[in-house]
Amino acid sequence: MVIAIISILAALLLPALSGAQARTQQVGCLNNLKQLVFAVHMYAADNDGRLPVNSPSTQPTVTTNAWIRGSMKITYDSTNQTLIRQSKLFAYASQVANYRCPADLSLTRGMPRTRSYSMNGWMGSRHMEVSSRAHSFRSFLRESELAAAKPSALWVLLDEHEVSIDDGCFPVTMDDSRPFGSYPTMRHSRGYALGFADGHTETYKLRDANSRSFGLADAQITAKNSDWERLKQVTTIR
């Protein structure tokens, strides 16, 4: 009888404990993003208002002045904490754990990857502006340019899906040429965390049924995907 009661209590408590753990991980992820956005602003303050470089690179290991170094697609890079320490933000966010979501379980050869976050491709580089047909949208290279827009409606960093994360740049094609060419994660109750230019953080729930296919070969993501449209609204301005 006692064993049966204990089993029933355990069955009742486990979902609550699991939910509490998930909420703790979500809070930890949001806090990481807040720290990293603050680090971006501190870097700008020390570098004549310039944002750290965020240009996509075919050689991310050797990118200079980059907000982060290394690619999660390269085996050596993905578990190399030295590349985190060599990044331009590490002087301001100096805990390796700040760069990885607590709920990120992705591994390379059995070892945890060092990074879960990527920066808005429209910040720190002109790459998105010149490489797409969306020339009417603006890039942000300086902190003052963010302030002239609406910082509370511009995301700086987000939690990227382990399937697509590579270098530190997250592209959002405002011309809809590649809707969700890279994917936000679904780690937080089918949602992903973002850090905004004014320092606040949010979790965006993925509401479109097609977003559940992120990372799958047969994913049907179109420009009408409501999650894609929502992300574009807080990515850049005209």
C-alpha cells in the first residue's frame, strides 16, 4: 500500500517538476540574452559607437572583430571554448555559459556545443542589405542607428535551432527569398527567446503548424508563415 501511494505521488509530482525545470531553463536563456545584448552596447560604448562585426563568413574561426568566433557546423569549433573567450563580447559577458541556452542538448561527438545564440543579420554588417533584393530595408552598423529606430522593436540576438546554427549571423530575408532559411529553436514550450536592442527579452511561441517541421527535409515554410511574418516585423525597418 505504501509503495502504491508513493508511486501515485511520484506520478503526480513528476510533471510539475518537469515544468518547473523547463521554466527555470527558459528564464536562464532569457537572462543569457539580456547579458549578451548588454555586452553589445558595452562594446559599442568602447568602440566609437560601432556594433561588433556580424558578417557571415566562410572562415568563421578566423573572422576578426566578430561578436563571436567559430561555427557550430565545424566539429572543432562547436566544442571549443577558446573561440568563445576570443570573441569581442567576452570582455563584457565573460561566462562561457552565457552563450549557451540551458535547455540546449545539442552535442558534437558527445560533447556539448558551446553556443546556442546568433545575431540579427541586419546588424553589424551590410551583408543582408547588399545580398538581397530588399534594398529598401536598412542595416545597423552603429548603436546610434538603433536608437534612431525603435530599439524595443528590433531584436539583436535569438536562440537558434541546433539544426541550422553555424556562424553567429542569423539571416532574415526581408524579400521572402528564403523564409526561415535558418530556424529559431523550439526549446521553450515550442517557442524561442529573443533579446531586443532596448535590453528587454521575450519568448515567441511558434503558432504556425508548418513551423513544427523546422529542420526537416520536407519542411513547407512559405512567406505566408505567420511566425516568419512576426519575426520580420522586429528584424529591421525601411
